[in-house]
Amino acid sequence: MKKREDEPKKGAPAYMNTYGDMMTLLLTFFVLLFSMSSIDVSKFKAIIASFDGGTGVLTGAETIDENTNILGNGIKQFPEEKNKNEGTDDPGNKDAEEAVEKMKENLEKYIQDQNLEEKVTIEKNGDEIILRFDDILLFDTGKADIKPGAIPVLDKVGLKLREYLNQGYRIRLEGHTDNRPIKTIQFPSNWELSAARAIAVAKFFIKEMSFMPSKISTEGFGENAPIGDNGSSEGRAMNRRVEIKISKDDMS
């Protein structure tokens, strides 16, 4: 008896399974790319319209043009980083800079009128004004007690500083030393000595001139922020200093 020929299997051909899997993976890949891009309403509508014909052959749908930049060149889809220098021409910044420059000029005139040029130096650093005192003016070697002869100088400077505190500024006092080591019971290192000197000046302004403690901060840097060469006596003398830095109080 003649064998019946094998009848064709019902349903889609076997290769359609592989083809379907490939289409699914491609769709997933493009959806992933799209999810990483920024969404533009008009472009999103174009994508939705492109699927209007189902998953078969698309008829009459809009195509995604390369110029739409929806899926191509994904890097451009991310927001561009703002220029860090953007806003430097802001009138507010210019006003603040002018205010700092004017403060410097006023302080220089005040110091000159009070005959303190040889005791106090002034400089501008960004949005801060720095008043600098040599430690020999304020303290004896290895000590953090204000010398009596320095009190009239601090009195005159304090009168002017109080005006700026009342205008919304604050002051930061910094103590600095040279690199010669110190090791005593009171000051195990230059760090403690420099911090104690900054605190001593802050306490003077608070107790004797009624400065608001909330407007004053102190820091001790020891020998770690030199402005001169510690290899020479002149450089070491420059490094032994107390600085008063005036800046706008952001909390005001």
C-alpha cells in the first residue's frame, strides 16, 4: 500500500518564530533608545503614527526622518550643560563687585585717616576684603594674649568693621604662623596657637565692641597657608599674621 505523503504542518512556518523573536528584540532596542532621549510632543506623535498599521507592513504611516533626531544621535537628546561662565555679565554680579571695590576704597581711606598704614594692610580677593595684621603688633612670641599696645588699633578698626556688620556683612578671623614648631602645654602645635589668636581677636570685638557673635567666625591655619618664604626671616614674619576677611552675609 502506498504511503500517504506527509501533509504540511498547519500554522505559520517554523522560521517565523525566529523572525518574530528578532523583530521583538529590534523593537525593544529602539524603545530603549527612545526612552533615553528627551521627549518632544510632536516627535512622539510621529512615532505613534508610525505604528498605525500594526506590527505588519506599515501603510500610510509617517516615517521617522533622520533630521527629526528622535532616535539618531542620542547624545544630542540630552540637555546641554550650561556654560559655567554664563551669567557673569549679570548686573547683580557687577553691582556686588562694585560694592566690594567701593568698600576697599573706603577702608583704605579710613586706615590712612587713622594713620594705621604701617599696622594694617588691605587687599581685595574675589568678593572678600582682607585686613591683615602682623602678629608682632598683636601678640608676643608664642602667646595668644593681645598686647596692650594693640588695643587702640583694634578699637579704630573695630569701629569701621561694625558699620559693615550693620549693613549685612560678616567677618571671618584667621590665625596664621610660620613653620617653626611650637610644643607647649597650652599650644601643642602651631595649629592651636593660630586658632587661639584668631579667637582672642574675635572675643575682643565681641566683649569690648559689642559685635554680634553670629556675625563672626574664626579659623586657625597654623603654618599651612603661607604668603611668604619660610626660608627667610622676612618671609616668616609675613606668615605670622592675623587676617580679618569681610564678606557679604548670605544668611542676612
